[in-house]
Amino acid sequence: MEYKNNRLSLDGVFFEDICSKHSTPSYIYSRNEILSNINSYKINIDSDDLVCFSVKSSNNLHILKLISSQGLGFDVVSGGELNKVLYINADTNKIVFSGVGKTEQDLTYAIKNNIKSINVESLSELKLISKIVQELDTSANIALRLNPEIKSKTHPYLETGSSESKFGIAKSELHKCMRIIKNQNNINLKGLAFHIGSEIKDFSYFKRAINFMLDQIKLLDMNKPIEFLDVGGGLAIKYFDNDKTLSIEEFVKKVRMLVPNDINLIFEPGKSIVGNAGYLMSKVLYKKKNILIIDAGMSDHIRTPLYGAKHNILPVRKKSKSKNKFTVAGPICESADYFDKNFRYSLDEGDLVVIGSSGAYGFSMSSNYNARLKPPEVLISNKQMRLIRKRETFDDYISEETGLE
């Protein structure tokens, strides 16, 4: 993304031209950036390691198809996400299914499709899988997702590895899980898994979790060694140029150095692949005092009110920074609906802004709150804009409501 003749562009396409064709608010993605981030993983992993894109971060079919075309697999957390990746003909041997609330229907569907691994998150889930494989007279490949009981330095809502977290199996229940696995010939324990959260900048948390997992692997009483260790995702990205983060290359190499070569690795990146490849474009509707009301809100992009996330916001027409601070707020009837309270550009009504680092957990967490219609998604490829999701219409919005006389 750069200014050309004072006009902001992405991969050779001006945001003003995207607005002329698709209006605002709109999500825009860079195909080049997605491919660049994928390549950073591919060139640094070993040949038998696997990268499974976290579908919850961005689930547009066109983006999933692009990612699959590069040889990546998928990390899904619901039956709906599993349906989506199967719809694009993803390789079932590259799909892992995480999540604490898998239904019997979800698990049956995953088992019937013979995916690479169901990452089991509780003793009860393992018992349910045991019941299903007996009824179907088939087998299931699983990994046990353990809770490493590590409190990482991130927002509390993004933390998934502490002892208080709902995620993963407690160390104290591992032996009960192993007893079920040994007594059930149709359950194939392929690996162990963990996930400590999102926005992790300090590798020491990953190191502690990996060492914990390696200790558990040594304690497993198995006839054959496990095939893989799933290290989850959570690698932080840069929202601003001066942010201190690990590069993908550093992260992968540090992980690989800790894990013995006879254990394959599975990575579950989401944000580090699509986060900085996506942008939300919006228009200033009203200006009052030091407040800019834009037409994108928390229904389109909830990360700031939910996590206190800070995103870099730039005017589409280049301007000098102002001495005054402005609040960039959305149209939703909630005081939490804002994007920035320290915005340094004085804009006029009708001006366009771009909210950066919005490719992950932007559209995928969007809603119809206030009966607002969801924005379109546009992919920039080869200096061309391609509509990959239409703007939702009112008819789309009410299509599922029935029974009105």
C-alpha cells in the first residue's frame, strides 16, 4: 500500500477507484501479500511439516481456494468451517478440527471424511468419539490438545493456554484419555496439540509450551511414537511500522530448533497470513467537534471494542498530520463503537479512510447488529479488482425469516 500522486493505492489499484465501483464500507485484500506470507511459511518448514490455515480468521471461499492452491491445509473449529473447506475440495489429509464444542454431528461428519486429525479438547469429547467409531465401525485419527497452563502476555480474551481457560485437556486427565485410546482399537492417536492464544510477541511463551508438550510426549505409554506436534497459531503481526514482532521466518525456525526432527510440526496461522493483507475502506459521514463519524462500525469490524485493538488508519487522499486529536467512530448505537481516539488527520465529510491490518477477524466476525448489511469483499490481483463477495442486500438479510402472514 502506498501513495501515488497523493492517492492511496494497493498493488497498483487506487482505493478511490475501488470506492467508485463498490462503494463503502468495503473489505479489500491483496493477493500478493497473502501469497508472500504463505511463502514465508513454506520456505522455512521441513518437507513433512504442515501449515493449516486458521479458517476462523478469514473464511471467504475465494481466499480459501487461493490458500489451498498453495498446498496449505486448514484448521477448522466448526462443522460449518469444515463444510467450507470440503466445498473447495481441500485435501482431507491436511485438515485438523479444533474447538471445545464439537457436536456429535460435527464429529461424525469429520470421521466420515477421514480428516487428518480431530484435535480432542476434553475427556468427554474423546468418549463421544469412541462411541461414534464403534457405531460406524470405522476409525478416527486424533490428537490430544493439552492445556499447557501458561498465561501469555496478551488480551485476556485472546488467551487460550492458561489453567483457567476452557481450551484443552488438563494434564491431570491425560492418563484417563490414554486409557480410552488403548482400549479402543479404532482411535488412532497421531499427535499432541496446544494453542496458547493470539497476538503473541514473546517467543518465550511458545518455548515454555513446547517444552511442556515434549515432556508429555516422553510420558506417553504408546507402542509407536506420535507423528506430529501441533503448535497452534497466535503469532502477532505488525499494526504499525514500529511494532516489535517475530517474523514468520524467525518463528518457524525457533520452533523447529526445539522439536526433535522425528516429530513433524503442524502450524495453524491465520492472522500472520491474512492480517496485513486486508483493509477496510470507509467514508466520513459527519464531522462534529473532534469526532469523525464513518460508515463502517463495530458490526463490520469488532476488534477495537472487543479487544482494544489498535489499527493504523490512513486517509485515502494524502494529508499532513494535524496537531489536534480526533475520534474515529462508527454509526452503531453503542459508545464502544469507535476505531481510534487519537487520529491525527483533520478530514472533511465525504473523505475516505482505510483501516489497515483488517484481513483477519474483520469480515469473519462481522454481524448484522442494528440491522446493518454486511460489506462486500474485493480481492486485488494483477492490478485488477475482483469482487469475491457481493454487498449483502435487504432481501439477503431477511431471507431466513419465515412465517410472516
